[in-house]
Amino acid sequence: MPKRIHRRRDVDPTEGRKKYPKATFADPTNKKYPIDTPGRIKAAWAYIHQPKNAAKYSRAEARTIKSRIRHAATARHVTLPDPDEFIELLARVRKRKRRTA
């Protein structure tokens, strides 16, 4: 049985609902990680694997969110990207941005 996700103080759930009014969320408590379209499923997968985002949840909560994203991906026949490759790519992009700034 999935664990209940705690209410985060740094998030306003109404913002998520305003931005994605008809979406299903992997974190329904805080209205984070919309998983209603293939693009949003991939984005949610990438974001929850970023250390700064995952650190906002307990291990059990992060596992629950990842499970919900995987379930949505399976239901919509979406191939999820390798999270390690994404994190590496993101680090390279951020490094380039710092050099040009």
C-alpha cells in the first residue's frame, strides 16, 4: 500500500492545481509531479531523480512517487529515460550556462 505523502511547507498545492487543473499528480498531497501526459510523465521522472527534489521527501515517499510515475508510464506505454543519464546531462547544461553567464 502506498504511503501517505506529508504536506510540504515550501509548496502551495493550489499553485499546482491552477497550473494543471485536470492533471493527476504523483504527489497528490502537494500537487507536484503531474502524470497525465507522456511529456509530463517523463518530466516527473526526471525531476524526482534530481537530488535536491528527492531530498524534500522521505525515502518511502520518494519510492511511492516513483512507483506512481512508473505505473502511469506503463499505462500510457511511455518509456522512461535513465535517470542517471538525465542528471549527467543536466549537470553539463548547468555548467555551460555558468560559463556563458
